[in-house]
Amino acid sequence: MVPTVEWKDGAVRLLDQSRLPEVVEFLECRDYQTVADAIRTLKVRGAPAIGVTAAMAVALGAQVVNTTNYSSFASAVFKICDELAATRPTAVNLFWAIERMRKKLESLRDQPVSAIKQALIMESQVILEEDVTLCKTMGRHGAELIEDGQTVLTHCNAGSLATAGYGTALGVIRAAWEQGKKIKVIADETRPVLQGARLTAWELMQDQIPVTLITDNMAGTLMRQGKIHLCVVGADRIAANGDVANKIGTYSVAVLAKAHNIPFYVAAPYSTIDLNTKSGEDIPIEQRNPSEVTTIHGSHPVAPKDVPVYNPAFDVTPAELITGIITERGVFKPGELAARFKERDHVR
């Protein structure tokens, strides 16, 4: 798998997902502002990957703060954290990772600033490594839900590109494939940015896992024909009651699955579970540029000029439509999450 994000030679190296699948290109980000722009413009995307990238951006920005005084240093780094937190409002992993870096900084107030700078780099690497491990564990739990010969529908991209490696929803699919199960995947194209067409199809083809691409409005017909056996998607935020925010169109898939008695699963690590958000009604939904809807790749018009556009990046799937949520701790009913994860110090 091509690394989504890594610390290399004192820079944050990102796979530019806005150019896939036509071009495989890496961005060498040498200041945190460049990383922030990459998050904002979807050069890196996917809730876990955004969290890991933000942690590295905090560490990167800290390196050039020119002071030996802890208070001045901390103030400058906290400003960097605030700027990064403003890049995207929905994916809670972003805030979780930034807060973890804040706490690491605060825990080292008695250390020299030079040592703190190195510790922040190390903490960002720990977050990256934890993400890969969690995804693989999650994948093993989820693979038990997939039977040999089944076809799985997924929406958007929740693979290695959306994480530090391996993937959430695609991690479940990868684990089932690695276990020798002869499965097939149906990938929704995921308008308007086409993450399913550009990224999920590309990832699965790289791994030689059988995948068929469909437009978003074809899923219901395939379900009615009995050609889809279960759905597995990722998440950008999971509320305490089990409501899930994910890429726009996820709710429609869940409604269709419910109507056809098809299991609908969500795969997400602990950092996506936001116990401070009571329900989906409290999740902020990012509104994006109308050009994502009126053009393809910002350059090929597909709608009349100046037509009004509504372009929310995410929707909320109510807990009652979700069969189970796959985590690194196992598979749970949506209503069980608060009890299972309440002992963890989850921050927003």
C-alpha cells in the first residue's frame, strides 16, 4: 500500500489524493500552513488520516517556534492547533489528535523546549502507528461478519487512503480477503467528489480484490436483485447515541439496506467516537464549494452557470438503521458504544 502520510526528512509527506487515480504524486509539506491547506482542499482526507496528519502538522509547526521559554513556546503551538482545528468541522479525529498533542505538550512543561519538540514528533508517530494497528484489529473483527462468496457494498473511501494504513471499512474487506474468502466489492462512485470512483476502486484494484464501480443511484436496484449481501462504510463522527456522520449519500444507502433487509455496518476506531456529542443533530456538517457539484475536477462544467447549489459534505445516519459498529474492541450495537467507551478520556 502506498503510504498516505509520513514524516520524512523533517517534513510531512502526503499522497495527493486530489490527483488520483490519474497521477500518483506526493507533497512535501515543510510548514504547518501547507498541511492545513492540504486538509482543507482534500489532498488528504478520511477522518483517521486527517487526525494523523494534523498531529504531524502540530509537530512540524513546533519545530520552527524560536524560543526557549515554555510559556511562549506553548502559546505559539496552541495557536497552530487552533488554525488546524479550523480546517474541517465534521471529522472528530482532527480535534481528537490535536487535543492529544496539546496534552502531550502540557505534560512536558518541565522539559527543555528542544526536548519537547522532539517529543511532539514522536507522539505524532505513535498516533500513526496506533491507527494502523487499530485498523488491522478492527478488520479482523469485521471480517467475521463477511461470509465466503458474498458481495459487499461500500460508499466513499474508507481504505488505507483514509487512514494511516490498511483502512476501516476497506480494512474489514481486506481482512476477509486475506483470510481467503472469495468476496466481491461494489463501490459507489460517491458524488460529488467521486472518492469511490477515484480512490476506492483504485485501492481495491491495487490489491487485486474484485471490485465493480456503480453510480450512487444504482445501489437500490442491485439490492432488489439480491446482488448485495451487506454494506460496510466508514465514519467521520459517531455520536454518543450511535448516530453516524459519514460522506453524503451514506444515509440513502442505509435506508435502502433497511428496506431490503441487508445488514448495514459502520467501521471506525475509537478516535471517531465522540461521547461529547449526544446525537447526530449536534454534529456540525461541513458545507463545501458549489464548484464540486457543478464541475468535475473543477474544470469540466456539468451544470448551468450560476445555478444555486447545496453541497453538504456529510449526512447523518440514525442509529436505528445501523446493524452494528465495528471497532478495535469488537462489534457493538450503536446504543452500546457509550457504555463500552465511557472509561476512555475522549476529548473534543
